[in-house]
Amino acid sequence: MFKKILIANRGEIACRVAATARRMGVKTVAVYSDADTHAKHVSACDEAVHIGGSAPKDSYLRWERIIEAARATGAQAVHPGYGFLSENEEFARACANAGLAFIGPPPSAIQAMGLKAESKQLMEKAGVPLVPGYHGADQDPAMLQHEADRIGYPVLIKASAGGGGKGMRAVDQAADFAAALASCQREARNSFGSEAVLVEKYVQRPRHIEIQVFGDAHGNYVYLFERDCSVQRRHQKVLEEAPAPGMTPELRTQMGLAAVAAARAVNYVGAGTVEFIVEGLHGAGSTQGEAAPSGGSEPRAAGSVGARFYFMEMNTRLQVEHPVTEAITGLDLVEWQLRVASGEPLPMKQEDLHILGHAIEARICAENPDNNFLPVTGTLNVYRKPACASFERSTVRIDDGVREGDAISPYYDSMVAKLIVHGDTREQALARLDAALAQTRIVGLTTNVQFLRHVVASPSFANADLDTALIPREAAVLFGQDRLGLPFTVAAAVAQTLLAERARETADPFSRRDGWRSLGGAVRRFDFESQGQSLLAHLHYLHDGGLQLTVAGVSGALQFSVAADGIDVQFHGVRQTVQTWQQDEVVHVFCALGAAQIVELDALAHAGEAAADTGRLTAPMPGKVVSFAVKPGDVVKKGQALAVMEAMKMEHTIAAPVAGTVAELLYAPGDQVAEGAELLKLAAGA
């Protein structure tokens, strides 16, 4: 076994690898960029080496600096984590040339599976079924358009060297193909250094099911069952679970053997994931049926009539969602990686592996689901996690690489943490996931925590009616939801204001703001803002000392008191123990029902403020201007695409807030812009 390894990554995966290494008595070396000088993963390791600037291209993608750091610190091996250099065969080869073990597959396997088109040709020879499509080398746009027309719409354009949903677009009609192709190629070039794409038939209502495989240098292979990763936005995973609902033993065996065949075809060593598109597989209640006839090129499973699976790609690394496999097997996959990379055989054989219960992982991200999942940056001013154990198999587990007070920057992925739960059944795991999400408190930036709760509670997810279109299909119950309700949110905000005032009171009764009058009760006005709309609330101080609150047409007694873990608030038939944090004018309210924010205004401070200039168009986040779709003098419609920005590894389209005429472009493609920077001037009213 190695005595010291270098972890060529950052964030939660670096912390995750370090935890296993520490348990095994292996020393660790962290690498870090300027932005990560004080990051959690730096302190999680025994040593740390600075490798460059904040942008990945100046640090985490500079493999020569990483190898220098490994040699300088006496590391014997390099763990690449996922992302960055984890699937870079040149890096893996450079490690070997430097006398360092690469904790991953051999460069030849990375190369074989790294390009989607070539890997599909290889899988076709190995007898693994493929989705109909074009995987050739000719990348002429006209030829690609012709192939898409031949395949038939809808089609999916995918970066050949890509992954993680980057460089991927679904196209519903021929007229949209050229623009989607150009966007895919830009994103692929920026993310992977290659703009080559492939075009495939877009399977209707597909399930995204992947098989975890492991191989060693002695020719042994196993599959560690499946993960269902169907719940996605922007082709990126949101929730992952294991085992896949509705999976039959027959289909599991067929897919597992196909995954092992894929690994054998490239002499794979280490942890890998073979991803499949599955159609015709329904939820947990659809496991009955007749065996499909033998023969044919598309495997079908007994007990799952009509279910077909197609090879999509192989990820030659550890996956973000590996904890759910660990939860249902009781294994530590990073430990397996270290043992295999050091030359040991696989710790177990296929017949020794068994599924234990059900696990679900939720990716907590800094993003705004109600604004097309736009990534956000900011500081984790409050970051409180549910009670949980370490990375070892447990009921509730958190994998993260941040601490309270850390910043989420525009340089890296928007994921804050992974929340993993395990239960004896899927129903128990669902309940534990919702409870853990309800206990999560993040203030300082927008996250998807409440959106995740809505997904978990949605009819489709709760009933395991899964496919990659679940989020748009359930949009009515996922977006713009408020479990607390505006009246109760206001009541909680008023309660926290009154308690804060009481804490500042002196014995002087004339300094008090509790509505006391020598002649009896009084009324106090509160000014709020919710979703851009002004809102008035009136608090009536009654003669008997009680409080009557009127807001948004709702009136009732307001009662509150300090509780051990917050404020006990009762208003209009709702009673909850809430926790509140106020930052500037924004009051953040959390309780078991959900969470909400509301702006409490100082009426005098905001008096006379001018209305917003609807002709301004600003950058919603720090990033780079990729392109403008308009020029000065162009007349545009409301909602028309004006510019494309790149931030947090993804492209984002900026649309016109109003109809008007473009007066001036204030930046050029390639320019870096700050959040709030005005990109162009738009004369409204055209």
C-alpha cells in the first residue's frame, strides 16, 4: 500500500479521498489555487502545495505543476478525483513516466473511452447495444445536419470528448439544429479542448441508469449494481439513487454483464461507470411480466416487458454519485481504488456482493432553480448541516468541501455539498432525505435545497415514475413553490424583529417599541417586499396585551416565544418552530415545512427611490462574454436572445427583458465581466 498520495483535485472529492486515506494510514498532499488558499480540502490533507491562479487552466489543469508537487513531496501516487484531469490520458501517461502510480485506469482505457464516437464504435464490436446515431469523424455542419435529418427529430447533440452535461443539446426540429450545434461546439471546445460532436436519436422518456464496475490488474472484474440518475436539469444529475426502482434481477444481470464486457474490451483497471439509456422500464410497481424472447440485438429482461438498454458512455473515473453505491454495498470505493492501484486484487468476487436497502443522493448547488437553474456566487454566511455521520455507511451522510464563511466562486462547479441518505426501503430513504433537507440551513446565496424537497415530494418521484424529463413534466409542482405561505413568512419576520428589539430595550419605557400607550392599543406598520411586489403588514397592539397581525388579506392573532432551537410562531392556523437570520434587509425563515425569504424595508430609507430602468441589461453572474446575437440598431422582442455568457463551466443565454432597440454593445466577445456589469444598452419601447 502507498505511504503518501497526492490528490489532484479540490472541494468535496479531495476531502472524501483524504478521509479514506487517513483511515488507511496513508498520508495525503493537497494542491490548491489562489481562490482555494483557505479551502477545506487544504486543511483536510497532511501537506498542501500551491499550483497557480484561480482559473482551472492556471492551476488544476496544469498537470506538469501537479506532477512537480507530487515528486517534491515524496508522493508515490496521484488520485485525480473527478473532473479536471481525471479522464486525461496524457496526464495519466505523464504520471507513469514520472514514476507515479495513477489511481485510475491505464491511459489506453481512458483514450479508448474518452471520445464518445470512438468508444461507441468499440462497444458495437463488443456486442453492446447502441442508440441509433452518427458517430463518425466528419464534423462538417452541413453533413451533421444531414445526419440529424436522416435520424429523425428529436435528436441529441453531444460533445464527443465531453461529460457532465456540457456540450449537449436536445434539438426538436431541423430549423434549430445549426444554432444548437454552434453552441455545443463552443461549450465543448471551452470545456474539453475539442469541438467534435456526435448526433443520436433522442430516446423518448428514457431512464438514465449506470453500472458501477471495478477491474484489477489481474484480470478480475465485478459490477457493483446500478444507480438511477434520471432526475436531471440541463443534462446534469440532480438526484441519484440505488438500486434503480423497478429493476428486475434479470435486467440487472444483463446490464451488469454488458458493463463488465465494456470494461474487458479496454482492459480496464480501477473504478469506472458504464452509463446506459433504458427505455420501457417503469417504476417499482412494474416488475411483473413474461420473459422476452431470446435473440435480437436489443437485450430485454424477463419481468420487464419491452425494456431495452443502450450504451451511452463510460466514465473512466470515480463518479460524483458513488456514495449511493457505497451505502447499498457497505463498501468504501476509494479504498478499493487505492488497493487496486497498489497492485492488489479486487477485495471481493461477484457472488460476494449484495444489495442492502436503498440510498438516495441529492446534489446541493448554488443556483436559482426558478431562474433556469442559473448558478450563483456568494458567501456561505450560514451553513448548518443535518446531524450525520462520516463518509462511512450511515443513515445520513454529507460530503462537502466547504465550511461556514467560505465563498462559492465563479471559477468552479456550483455544487456546495452532497447529501446522502440510506434506508431499509425506498420509502424510508425518501422520508429521511426530506427530513435532512429540512434541517439544512444556508444563508448568503441562493441554493436548490427547497427545490430538491419539491422534487422528492412530487408525484412522479415519490411513485418512482422516472425519466430524464421528470423536472419539466412536474414543473407545476416544482417551481415557484412556497410551502410556508406569505402570511406565515411575514409573521415569522415580524416575530424576529420584535424579539430583536426586546433584546435591545432598556428599562426606559419611552424607548420601547411594543406599542404601549397610556390610553390603550396602537397599530404599527411593517413594509415588506416579496418577489418585487410591495407588501404592507399592520400589527395591532390590543388592550389585553395580545397582538393582531393583518397581512395580504389575512388577519389573526400572532403568538410567539423563544424556543430551544429557534422561535415558536403561531399565526392563522400554522404553528412552527422557526429559525431566522437577517442579512441587511432580507429575513431568511427556516422550519420543517420549508424555507422562505422576504425583504423587510425601512420605509423612510426607500422613500423616493426611482423605478428600475427596464432598458438596462446586466450580467447575472461573474463570467465571460461568449458572443452577442445582436448589433447596435437591431430591433428586438421581449425574451429574444441577446448574448451568451459562460460561467461555472456552462453557457447561459441572456434574453431581452423588454422589447426595444439595441443602442450600444458595451463589451466584446471574450471579455470578463463582473456580476451586475451592464452588457449593452437597450432603448425600450420599440
